[in-house]
Amino acid sequence: MKKVVSIILTLVLVFSLAACGNKENKNTSSNAGSTNQSTNSGTNNGGTDAAATNAATDTAATPDISEPVTIKWYLTGSDVKNDKDVLEKANAYLKEKLNVTLEPIWGTWGDYDNNAVLAINGGDDVDIYFTSSWSADEYNAFAKKGAWVRLDNPDNNLIEKYAPDLWKALPTVLTDGAKINGSDGLGVYAVPGYKDIATQNCWDINVPLLQKYGYTVDDIKNTDYYGFGDILKKVKEGEGADFYPLLVEGAVLERMVDNSIIVTGDAGTNNLLSYYINPTDPSQPGSYGNKILSKFETPEYKKFVEKTREYFSAGYIDPAMGNANQANDTRTAKQLSGQYLIGTQSYSLGYEVQASSERKFKVEMVPCTPAYVDTTSSQGAMMAISTSSKNPERAMMFLNLLNTDPTLFTLLDYGIEGTHYTLKDGKVAFTDTRAEYKPWTNGMGNITQLPPLDGQDANFWDNFKSYYGSAKSIPALGWAFDPANVETELGSLANVAAEYALSLNTGTVDPATELPKFIQKLKDNGIDKVVDEANKQLTDYLAAKGK
């Protein structure tokens, strides 16, 4: 019936245009959501195959960009106080290239999750959203809800039409990792960012402060979380009561210590489930094999929260780290000002150089595990076109240009040469003005277009691609949990986790009393059913892969 109606409307439009003479053909959809969600195909015909992409490029009509449009772009992790000059320059460039005016919404670490979900659910006038496997607007979940346009829809393949160059620029692990079962069937619902493809969690070390108290980075390398006590104690005593040497992001800290990883498709920011990797060789099964567990019920978690509580009680962890409304912004501010000794960091190769430049002191990273590739990391930073967008075609063209044009990407990410950074011998050195304009680099797109930073090798990006290309894949790579059969339980469990997880992960409550309460509430709200469902799905997936 939809197709019959579509044909009738098309004929009416054709005759109307013929009667009206030379009226402009706008080549933009005013109802992109319904257009791009009209086919429940289980196949992916769209642009991910190089030959098909080339063929489509050869036959595609030149896009009509005669009508100016505004693209609203919602990002996360931003620390942007003044974007006036950057946007003036970027929009002049975009006007010439695409007849587009860009209006970024600079979501921060602290406000993005809540505000972005409210905007999506409210049908706000936003064209492009950051999404990922770990954000509150989680890629898989919101694709199933119909929030994202399917970009390779056979009826309107935006990748083939407007972004073949972008798709050819991305590694296969990213383009394959973007294919999921969404509201319009198996396909691509967001553009993956070419950043650190693999995951590697590291201790972020304030080197001058460490050396001030007679220690070296080797002292961190030669112990682990459970052995930090003496170092933390000495620095705390020397720096005073208001100084907190251990700067933590609760969820990242737990994963670093326990060797657990995010289960893609799990309950948003407070992950309920765990898959434990082998910390020596991630390509081999970990201590529990290929099995999903309730994270908070394991012996590893109990040991972790007991030690964290000890560190908190000794004054090593800022109480703000246990407050969801304060934690991220406080942590960012303390990183920049050097008010920490050891921090948690989800690492990108070369980040220590960028961090040292921005913070004005030497930073080093000490890995907890080798780099590994999992489903979460392949979906770690993505850009989705909203089904509420009135200009999905132009939004796709913008994403294509952003990810293939170094001039535009460097301008929007690093700012203006001579203002926010200087360029010498092809390398970037940030100025003090950079503090007023700091988008999250890894959250924007294809970072391999950027010039290397001062202190990085001239071949940094070649080394970057090689480093991440050699990372080992976990045995369960490609599997994502489908919560459809346990959505009711997950909704209740997410509320329970929000009540307990952050405070336990940061030591702000006593696990002796709170952990048993937490576990009982998890049991009461169906965690066992969720774990059983997850293990069934994983077993079936591995069997189909022959593992």
C-alpha cells in the first residue's frame, strides 16, 4: 500500500512540475524519517562494497545544492567557550562547498547523555547526533527505535549518492562494525569515526608530580591498582588535605582493574554485564571463557570496590567523582590544571603528546592491557543522521566532506592556525587560546586527517594505522547483545545500577553494606534472566562463527 501511494504521489508531483514550468527541484527530503524507514529489508545493498560504490559514483547525478540549508550537529565531550571565529571561517568554507551553514551544539561530558536523549525523544530540530556503543543514545538501541536514518537504504542509499569517498577512506573493521539490525533491517545507521579502533585503558600519569616525590613511571609499571597505596599516601601527605591524587572515572576504573569490557547493547552508561578478557593475550578467552556474567556479583568486583573504598576513605579520591552531575566536568578541570597524580584514561595512540601540550606538563600513559578490538571499540564514536532531520542528504554530504577534507576537519577540531595553534614544519603547537575552543578530537570523525602534534613523529598517522591494525580481536568480536526479549528487566535494572554503581565504583559508599543491597535489588529485578539471555545469544553467535 505504501508503494502504491508513493507511485500516485510521484505522478502527481511530476505533472505539477510540468505545469509549473521551471520551478526549482530541491533534491531534499522534508520527511526523511518516513522515506528512509519504508523498507524492512534484511540485506545491505548500500555502498559498503567498493565496486558497487564506484559504479554508483559513475552514474549518480550531481546533487542540487542551490537551496541554502542549516545543519545542526550535536557533539559530546566538548569544552568550547568561544566558537565565533571558527564558525565564521568554517561556514564561509561550507557555503562555498555545500551551501551549508553549520550550527554545532557543544554537548559536554556532563550534560550530553541526558540532553541528547531528551532532544531525540522530543523530535528536536537536530540533523546529526554523536552516538556510540557506550553513550546514553546508544547506537544499536536507538537504531532499533527508529531514531537514526539508515544510510545504505536500498530505496535511498545516502552513502552511494553522497559519501562514497568517505566510505572508501574507512577501514573494513569500522564499516563492517557499523552494520547492525536497526528499524529498517540490517544496514548502516551511522558513520563510524576513524579514531583509536582498538581499546587500551591506561593510567594517566602526572610525571612532574610523581618525580617530585622521588618516584618514576617505572614504579607505576611495576605494580598495579592494589599496590598504589604507598605512593598515593606520600603524595597526599605532601600536597595537603584538599588534594586528591587518584583521579578516576568510575566505570573506566572498574574495567581497568578487573579486565572486564563493555558488552555492546547493554544498559547504557551503567553497564550491567561483563565479558572478561585475557589481559595478556586478548585473542584468547579470559578467566571465565566466552561467558557473560552479572558484573557486580563477581569476586573481582567485590575486591575492587573494597580497595576503592579504602582509597576513598584515605582521602585519595575526590567525593565529586561519585556525583554524576559533577564527576566529568570536575575530572576534566583537574586534568587540565594538574591537580592529580594518577588518572584513568581510555587511550588513543599519541594522546600523551596532546595531553602534555594542553596541560603544560609532561604526561605519560601506562597501559593495563595490550590494545584489543571488540564490538564496542569499532562503534566507539559515530555520527548518525536523525530521522527528524529535514535535510538528510545535505547532512550526509557534510559528513562526507568532514571526513575527507583535512582543511575542514582541522579547522573544526583544532581551530584557526595562528589563533588556536601554530604550525611549524608541519606540526601543531597549541596556543593559550586553545583553552577557549576544545572539541573532543576523537568524537568528531576521521582524526587521521589532522597534522601531527609537536612532539609526534612526522609519520605519526602511518604508525597510528599500523598500531591499531595489529591489535588483536577478542573471541566474541562482532557480537552485540540484543535486549529485545528482556527490555522490561533492563529498564528496571538500569535504575538500580544508576542508584548504586557510580558510588561503589568511586568508593563514596561502603561496599560492606551497599554491595549486598545492590546485588539483591539486581536479583529482584531480573538480572539472572538477562544474563541467561545474553549467554544464549553469545553461544549461538559463536557456534555460527565456528568457535
